[in-house]
Amino acid sequence: MARRKRLGIIGAGMAGLTLAKAMADCADVRIFEKSRGVGGRMATRRTDTVAFDHGAQYFTIRDARFRAALETVRADGVVQPWAGALATLPENDLAAQLAGNATRYVGSPSMNALAKSMAAGLDIQTNTPVQAITGAAGTWFVETGDRREGPFDWVIAAAPAPQSAALLPGGFAHHAALAHTRMNACFTLMIRQAEDAMLPFAAARVDDPVIGWISRNNSKPGRSDTPCLVVNATAQWSDAHLEEPLDDVRRRMLEATRRYVPLSAVEAEAAVIHRWRYANVERPAGQSFLLDEVSRLAACGDWCIAGRVEAAFLSATALGDALRPIVKAAP
């Protein structure tokens, strides 16, 4: 009887979870996740009674396989449409909502609810930052600082492109594609409001030099009624100020937010800032996944295709389609 192969996957975001589920019937899969929870940028930050979706704000469903994969969770209410006006500011012309824009979906009761549902039954080591991949093709080890896991027949990086590039050994055949990829940073401001400002939109794309998005997080289905805002800085501004003190970034973003939303001193004082080093995809790898059969290493993620939740799913699904027959055929 053929030995079941062992796969190590780095990253428990949409790509890593999708790939793990795709490979589970033909290999023993272990996921290593540096954070304390799953979901990657499908993230939720909880403070007291308020939960902020401080990563991906929503996702769309355009591909038939993605739609089919979400059929059960949509029926169970884990994924729901997010209705409400999407405006543009400063014009705030609600009649000019994005014409023909696809339905926006969110996890419910929080964005990471979808990832939690996908993670059920998978072998996931959270709070486990990977420091290196050592060994050789077919006998890879994952170094996590205090321990060495393996050997793995295959190791797949499902982390952002720069992190994947830093971890994958030099013999990986697709480092040029990783180097070609460019990702942008994003600062996210989370504001709990004392009273609902009664803004005439659920979310707004903002034409501003500092901020590019304002969302009434409590307008999403399944959320608390407590009014709260999620504000994202633009990719360009975030890149330019990436290494500045967070207090300075927070102050600048609050100043920009006040140009569109009234904020009290108390609300501003309690605002929380988060820095995403790799949030948006400016230049994708240009191929659905990166697979090196000789070294038995691979990589996938939204950065292969485009900066969308669905793109992460499609990248991992395509990699799974290519990897399954290889793993099954190996002695």
C-alpha cells in the first residue's frame, strides 16, 4: 500500500485553507499559521462589544467553482450579501453608485466566519511563525523556532508574495515570478462611535490623498448595532508612510476622516490603528500558481491573479488541480 504523502502549507488564509481541503483526501496536510486565528486578511478585530472587519471588506462571487464551493455556507448564513449604498466621496452622489456592480458578500457574523468554517477538521498550527524551510526535495522540514516539523514530501507557501519569497529555498524555480509581484501596504483605522452619524451610505470610496475607503461596519449582516467605522488609507499613502510611528499615522488618518465624517474627541481618542504590510496586489505574478515539481515546492495566493478573495480561492484551486495527480502518482 502506497504511503500517504505529507504536505506542509504555510498560511491559513483563503488560499491555504482551500488548498488543504483540496488535498485532504490524498495527503496528510498540516497548515502553519503565524497568527492566533485563521483567515489571513479576512480578519476581524474585537474590542469590547464591537467587532471590526479590519482586513478584506467584502468579496464578490463571479466564478462558478467559487459559487459552488460557497453553496453550503451561504445556505447556513455564514456568507451573506451586504446590501446598502456604496457611494463616492466627496461628491456623495448616491445616484452614481457603481453601475452594474456585482453583489457584495461578507462572512457573518464576522468576516473571518467563512475561514473558521473552512478550517473545520483541518490540522492547523496557529501562533506558529515559520522561520525557514530546510532539507531537500521530498524531505522538507519546516522550522518554527522552537521545533522542527517534518519531513514533508511537499511544502507550499500560501503567504503574501514577499513572505513566500523569503521562505522558499533558493532552488525554487519560480523566484523570478515572486520578485515580479508587487504588493501594497494598507493602514486600517477602527472607530467606535458614541452615536450613529446617520451617514447616507453603507460604504464609500473616497477621493482623498490619505484615505480611500470608509465603511459603516455595523451595516453588515449579523453585526452588533453599535455604530462603528472602518477606514482604509490608500495603497500609495500607506506605502509612503509604512515605517512611520503608528501614532503619527493614526493622527493623519483621523484628520482625513474628519473631512467626511464628524468625530468627537472621545471617538478619535479611542480609535485603533492596524498596519497591513501586504494588503493589496499592485502587480500580480501573472500565472495562477507557482509549481516546481523538481524541488517539490509550490506557492499560491491572490497575488498570483488579482487582489481579491475569490482570486485566492482560484489560485489554490488551480494549484490543487495540478498537484493532486502528481501526489497520487508518486511512489
